[in-house]
Amino acid sequence: MSSYDALADSYDALMADGSYRKRADFLEKQFRKSRIPVHTVLDLACGTGTIACLLAERGYQVTATDGSEEMLTQAMSKAAVLEERAPLFLHQSMPRLRLIEPVDAVVSTLDSLNYLTREKDLRETFCRVFRWLKPGGAFIFDVNTPYKLRRMDGQMYMDETEETFCVWRTFFSERTQACTYQVDLFQLNADGTWDRSFEEHRERAWTEEQLRTFLTDAGFAEITVSGDLTSRPPRVEEDRWIVRAVRP
């Protein structure tokens, strides 16, 4: 089973602490600092579409892509109330990004880019984003840091709601620089029985030097890395970085 096939139905409930509105507020502040006016936005690897919908509610014309059909199904259901303001959802993997026309800004949130575990895929994604971003436009994304992913080695986490129970077991490999998440998900049926599903996720620990190099090679400039939802330099023990880059 591929990543998020089983988790798609329960993802929003389990991620209730995702601070989506704070992230949308932060992104809007970045848009105001953009060299060019931001009207059109790409949400890359949008998941269940929460950020895409929040930005659409605020008046942006949003295109949102994701590689999981199940996550996009949840996203489109969520966006139905927005009617004519709803984002345009496209089923695409990140390295195969292709849009109808360039956008003013590209965002990617909640460590989606960590899921690209091969260098060639991350490089190709950066090249594709550069291609579909207007000159002067900003690419803003976050990643889980190497510090965080290493710290997760050998850990077990549990999330639960009234209808779901989720157990995450995590293992970090120094050889591959990847953290593997083994996920057991239990979902309550209407008749009181439970279904069990299993998924395996993998996130790559990309260093700041690698990210800067790949972005530069793709053509980006004005690359900055900061702590999560802030403009301050990242601390040594930072769990998440915000990365900004501009297409000249």
C-alpha cells in the first residue's frame, strides 16, 4: 500500500495540531514581501488541501497538486463549499509537475519535500518549480531537519480520536539518511468492529547545504533558511526549517 492510501480518511483528525491557519498567515506575510504581486499560487503536494483551501478563501487563485488520489479526494470534498473559489486540484507527483501557466508563488508545507528520498527527484522538482514560477516569484517550503529525523530513531508515537487509533514506529538510517515511519492504523466501523491498515512512509534528511546547492543549480537566487514560522536564523536543535528562494 502506498503512502497515505489508508491514512487519507483520518489524516485531518490526526493532524488537528497542524496549526494550518498559522501557516497560512505566515505564507500571506511572505506573499506581501514578494517582488511581484501574488494572485496565483501553487500548493505543491497539498495533501488533503487544508492550506490550499485557506489560501483560496483569502482570495488567491490556487492550483494544488498531490501524488495521492485518496488525499485529493479528501481535498476536493473539503473544497466543495468554496464553489467558484475552489482550488484546481491536479493528480501529479512532484518531479512531474506540469501546470497550465506559470504562477506568482509556489508553497509546500508540512515536510512534503522530505518524501523525495532520491537526489534526482528533488533536483527535478526544483527545476520544475523554477520552470512554472514567474520571474520574481517566490518558492516557500518547509522541511523536517536532519536533527529532528535523527532524534526520531527508535521512537514510538500514538495518535487517537474516537474513531481512529494510530501507532507510528520510527527508525533512522545513517546509511540512507532516511527516517522510516511504520504506521498501524485502526479505524472504527459502524458495527463496532475495527479495521487495521499498515503503511510505511520514508523521509530523507536533506542538509541545508544540499538544499541550497540544488536550488542554486535549478536557477534560484536569494535563498534563505530560517526557523519554523519565523525569519530568525535556525537554531542547532531546530525541528523544521522554512526555506525561501526567488526566481530571478
